[in-house]
Amino acid sequence: MPSRDTTDNSPRRRIVEAAVELLESGGPEAVSTRAVAAAAGVQPPAIYRHFGDKDGLLEAVAEHGYTQFLEDKRAQLDLTPADPVQELRRGWDMVVEFGVSHRELFAVMNRSTSSGTDAAHRAGLEILHGRVRRLAAAGWLRVDEELAAQIIQATGQGAVTTWHSTPAERRVPMLLTVLREAMIAAITRAEPTVPAEESGPAPAARALRAALPDKADVLSDAEQSLLREWLTRLASDAGTPQA
């Protein structure tokens, strides 16, 4: 995965990029100190000076992969459609396509335990949870937000793992589409509970208020009364409570 920043030609960056190329072409075994040094145009001691050992170099490779991947995800946010379900499809496809195209790098990224990759992983999860929250706000979710995020992650990881564990001659691209649509069906409704032409807390509050049962075992009578009062206030238009 070549870097997009052509202004940084430091030895450390050259070493990481050389390691990425060797990893992608030959797997972790190809990332030897001698091979990386030769590809980066440095002496082997430079690798130990910057990374300590091969494990340290692979951690840096994982951080590099996450950095580039997050740049792509953030750039995609500027291009996402208004439809949150379509936005989810594009986000899921992006993760799976990355994992399918960068098998070894994807595996190293998932094995990494460094603080840098952990921070990048959390940043990626924030983007995912933002997508899930937009689904919930528009009334599309049929399951809890946390469960929805876990299903999205699990199906994406499973799709990549299954693809690479299947012999090349038996791989069927349609599998990825089927898994994606199964994920969509598992977490979203056929139609949103909030009309597409409406947005904001008011229509969501009206939808929730309408869906509340007369009696909910998890809430006391006082709690139900208070919840309905809050929802009525949120559902009001121009400050006028909705009946």
C-alpha cells in the first residue's frame, strides 16, 4: 500500500513502506531485516534503531495500515449518500474490499496490540457507531445499536476470513454481496419508523411514543408517565405538544 504523502522520505517511513510491500507480496516471512533494509535503501542497524526488532517493525506496519485505512474511511464520509442504509452498505464494502485486497496487511493489523493501532481501531469504531446512530435516528434499526455494530463487524471479518480460507478456484464473489445483504436484513427494518422526509428528534420521539406499549414491565407507572411526558415535549413542533 504506497503512501500518499510524498513529502516524507525519512528513513523510518521508507522502512515501513518497504516492509508493507514485502508483507503484501510474500507474507510475514518475507519481512526479514536484511530484505527490508535492502528494499528501503538503509543499513540493517537502522531497523533496530527505529523499531527495536521485527515485532516492533510489524507493529509500525500495522499502524501505517490503519492510518491509510482511516484516511479512506474519513474521505468516504464526505461522499456518503443521504440514505443511511446505503451508507452502511458502502462502509461495509470498503472494509471487506480492503481485507480481500490486502490479506497479509489486514491480518497484521488485526493482530496488532500497540497503542497506536488501538487508538486507530477506536477511531474506526467511532465512524462505525456514527453510521449505526444515523440508522437509529432515522428509524431503521430493528436491534440495539451495540448489537448492530457487533453484527456489522462480525460479518465483515467473517466475510474476509471465509474469502481467504476458500481455494481461489472456488471463490464466488456473490458470497460477499449475500453476506452484506444478510447483515442489512438482520439489523434494519423493511421500512423506517421515521418517515424519510422528516429528520431530527421530533419525528423519532413521535415514532417511539407511538410504539410504546400501554404497560412495560421494565418501567414503573411513574417512569412510564415521565417518559411519555418527555417524548411529548420532544415530539412537539414549534413548542406545541403533540396529542
